[in-house]
Amino acid sequence: MSHFILLHGFNDPSAGENNIDRAEPYLIDLGHTVDKDKADYGHFSLLWVRFRKHSAVLRILKAIIDALRDGKDVVLVAYSNGANYAIKALRLVFIGDVKLILVHPALKRRTKFPPSVSRAWVAYTRSDFTVRMASYVRWLIPGWGRMGYRGYKGKDTRITNVDYTSVAKGHGGLWKKETVEYFSGELDRMARES
């Protein structure tokens, strides 16, 4: 079984409780272990997000390294701006392979994935207005873009785009009560793929 590390996004005073953390009980029922990052990535302003990222990245990096050191199969699931922090943390991992699942990622479509990523999936919906708008403020938050709206664009064969438009609507639609159990099964399926 895998060890999931869940990273929530920007503008979430619940620290993931009202979105990504909803997958935790389903993942545990499927036999996985779960670590949730309760970081305050900021929800007051975009500047707060930009300047608080360093402590968040270091905390995420520590969680990854601790899990790899314990010999766990690490699956990092990052939602929205959590994807930005996940990529930054994985750029600092030099030993070990991590599976990465980006859910509605607020990233540029041509983001380069670090070598520490053995396999990655981009879960997007064509109705994700939030990350579509994020691309217009990318000058303020480096790395922001439309990946969660249109998927990854590039030639990296480790990355698989999965369009969930028919399953969920809008930003965070995969964490809604009516879809989270289904999507947790999808997370389990991706974690089992090599």
C-alpha cells in the first residue's frame, strides 16, 4: 500500500478539511496511510501566498523525505496552489521516486516536472474557472497557470492527463460529497500503477 501526502490549496481557511482531506477516510479504508499538511498557505491575499511558500515547501519536503526514508511508496496529491508547492519541494528531492497527482493544479501547462517524479497524473476539468483566472495573475505568483483547466502540455511521457469534466464541475468539484468517494478510488488506482 501507499503513503499519501495531501496538500490543499490557497484561500482555504479550513486547511483542506472542506476539500482534499475528505479523501482521507476512503484512502484509509483502501489500506493506505495518509499524512495531511495543515499549512496556512495564505487566505488573506496573494502576496501572503507568495511570501509564505518557503516554510510550506520545507514542511512538504520533510514529509516526503521522512516517508521515503521509512521505505514507503510515496504518493503526493496536491490540489490547486498546493501543486505549486509540491513541484518546488520535489525539485529538492534527489534520492527516491515519488508519484504525483495534481488535482486542478494552478500551474503553467508546460511546467517541467522534477526527476524525482516517477509518474504523474493531472486531474483537470474544462469548467475550472479558478485556475483559468490564475493565469492572469501569474506575474504575482510565479508558476501559476491553466493546467487545472486544460491539462499538461508537453512531451514528458511520465505525465498523464485525465479529464474529469464529465464527473465534476468547477474548481474543487472532485472533492464534493457526491464525487469524493469515486475520486478516492481513482487516487487508489493511480497509486497502484507503475
